[in-house]
Amino acid sequence: MTVNEGKDLDMAVEVIIQCGDKKFWEQNSGDKIFMKQVYKRLLLKLQEYLPDFKIANAVIHFDEASPHMHVVGVPIGRGFKRGLSTKVSKRSKR
């Protein structure tokens, strides 16, 4: 296998989302309900913008300097001419 082969064959992809900076969250650190609402809305927007990214897990980390969310999902590719027309892939129409 060459270096470039297999790069788009990951079964799952992780995305880390951070909203605001350390100073913002220091000023709002007491309101975890607010933080959860912010990240829930971002997660809904992510699903809206990327409907073929099927989210398997999303976790907010409150234990570091700035809260952030780890999102693990499966990218679905469509329109393949060889094999299945729909399969796990970061790309479509090969």
C-alpha cells in the first residue's frame, strides 16, 4: 500500500469543536447548563450541514482550560460505481 492509499478508508472520524476561548469560559464557568445548550445546538447544526456524517458519539470535556466537544462519526459516501453505491468513505463518486 502506498502512503496515499487508504487515507479515506477510516471507519470513523473524530471532530473536536471548541466554542469561545479560555477567557469566555472562565467568565461563564458556573453555567454548565448553558454550555451544554451551546454544544447541543452546534451538534444539531453539524448534523444539518453534514447529513452524511452519521454521529456515533459526542462528549463535552469540562475538565480542561476551555470546554470542548469530541464528536465521533462515520462518513458515508454515495455514488460509487464499483462495489456498493453507498459505503463508509470520506469521498463520494469514485
